[in-house]
Amino acid sequence: MGKWRLIIKLTSLRAAAIQQTTLEIGEDEAALFLARLRHARQRLDGQIRGMLASFRA
């Protein structure tokens, strides 16, 4: 089975001008992004738990 690629074509309107962008993400890049996102979520979860604990004290 081969590796996959995700191709996203975006069209946006900024400052009264149409901008077209193509975003291409490969399987390896997506796996790296997912690992970073999971790590950031764990850090944020810890910060939120700490804040909630300080409110309860």
C-alpha cells in the first residue's frame, strides 16, 4: 500500500482581492503535525488542570 497525500485548494477574499492557495500535506508531514498537536494538547490539559486546582483550593 502506498503513502497518501492530501491536496487542499483554498480560495479566499482578502482586501477585496481573490487569493487562491494550494496546500499539499504528505503522510509523513501529517504524522509529525499530529505528534506535535498531541504534545501541545497534553501541555494545555496540564495547565487547565492546574488552574482548576487553584480555583478549588
